[in-house]
Amino acid sequence: MSTGTTKLNVTVTEVVAVNELVKRFHFERTDGGDLPTFSGGAHVVVEMRDDGRTRLNPYSLMSSPLNTRDYTISVRRDDVGRGGSLFMHNRVRRGTEMVISYPVNLFSLDLRAKKHLMIAGGIGITPFMAQTSQLAAEGGNFELHYTCRTPALGTYTDVLAQRYGRRVQLYYDDRNEKLPLERLLASQPLGTHLYICGPAGMIRWVRETAAAQGWPDETVHYEHFAAPQPGAPFDVTLAVSGNQIRVGEQQSLLKAIEAAGVDPPYLCRGGVCGQCETNVISHDGVFRHNDHWLSEEDHCSGKKIMPCVSRFEGSSLVLER
């Protein structure tokens, strides 16, 4: 792993097929000890050693924060993705020993809020499983609205409905059930905070609607880990370490930097946390920014890049690494 992250050696104690696309994985410490505490919304980075190639993917913890014996994550299979989900679905079994990071929370609850309004789409339900457990234990005021493609693909809908009853509202695409977003946002009491996790398009829609209704930025929270996108290979000079590297078509810039023996910090590897932000010393070309961290001004300046998810097209790029 990297600077600022600590490893945990864990063993998979259970693998559960939740539906045709999602599996749940249970981890316990291999040495039998307690796991570190965490709060709802936290994630871990899972290390996958795939035939000489190491993949590092972030997954939200969905187990109760009160449980320090067992961590659980859910992974949706993506047949056209970069391979991490397929590794988890096809290669990981009960008894598999793995390495994960300590929990990191970039999507934490603001406990000053008088109410928590949660909107989830698809596999974006996972952080809310832990957050609702935390709030229920503390007597917190929340409601959850969850959109799914079909009832069969509604991950944990039965569990949520049983636990929280009318505090959970479900919407199914195949039934043409639509989330009444404008009415929902307009009817919330003062002091409500909004939390969003799901597909990028849904997050953008909810954020833009909230902004149009005057929701303050500090009351709107969202989580979406961007996936590194493939692209044409490109060459990079690392000025501090003196390395010349080539970033492959299916390789992230961050992975290429690590492969050269440089150890940049990271917490999410998904363009959210800002830890791997890197200064650009010079460039001749165009950046392909895919992060959720840098501002539009930063994107346009040509002076910063998030190497975990962003790419470059051009003849030369020099970074401060």
C-alpha cells in the first residue's frame, strides 16, 4: 500500500451471492484480533494479487460500525470493467487470505444535522447500510430513498425494509417508479443534510437539483469513486525521483508511478480524497481529468493532476514526483 495507509491481513470468512450481480464478502483479521473501529460511510482499499498484477480497489464498508470482529463489503460484477470485480467474484473464496487498508472515511455523517436525507442508486446502497446502522443505534433522524433497476437487483431492499419500515422508500425502474426529487428536496426541514451515492449521472442530477433549490454546499455530501479510464499510452518524467516512465493503455498514472518505485500517498484511488494530487512542472499536450477533487480552475490551469484516475495526451509531461 502507500504512505498514509496501514495494512490489515484478513481472511475471507464468508462469500454470499446477494443476487445475480452482487456478492458480499466477510473479512476477519487473520491473527484473530479485533478490527479497527470505523464510522458509517468509511471504505477500505482491497489488494488483489492477480497473476503477478496487483489491483487496488476501494469498497465501502457496509457492516455495522459497532462490530469490530467482521468487516463486510459488497461487490457488483462488472463484465466490461478493469477486472477488480471479476477477480473478487471469480477468484475469492472462503479462506482466501487478503490485504486491506485501514478504514478511511470520506463520506461521513455530519452529526450536527437535525435530519439525514439519503439517496442511493444501485450498488451505491452499501455505505448507507453502515450509516443507517449507526444512526439507528444513536437515535438519529433519517430517511432513505433507494432506486434500483428491478426488485431482483435491489440489493438489501428486504433487509432495509424490515429494519426501518417507512423510513425507507424504494423505486424500481422496471415499474416506471420515479424518485420525486424536487418535491422531496423542497419538503425537508431546516437543518437537513443530504447524502448521495450511486451512478455518476444520478449524483450530478441530485446535486444540481439541490443547488437550484438553494441547498448550501456544506449540507450536500456525495461519494463516487471514479474508475481509471483506458487511453493511449503516454510518457512521463518524474522530476524529483529522476524516473522516466511509460503509462500503459490499461494502466493508471498512479500505478505507473508506483511501479517505478515511487510511493505517493493515497486514501481512495478514485479521484475523491485529494491525497495523490500532483503538481505539473511542464507539459505539452492535453489533460483528461476524471477526478472529483480538483476545481474547474485547477483543471484549466494545467498545473495539477490526480494520477489515480486522470490521463494525458501529448508529447511531454513532467511531474513533481
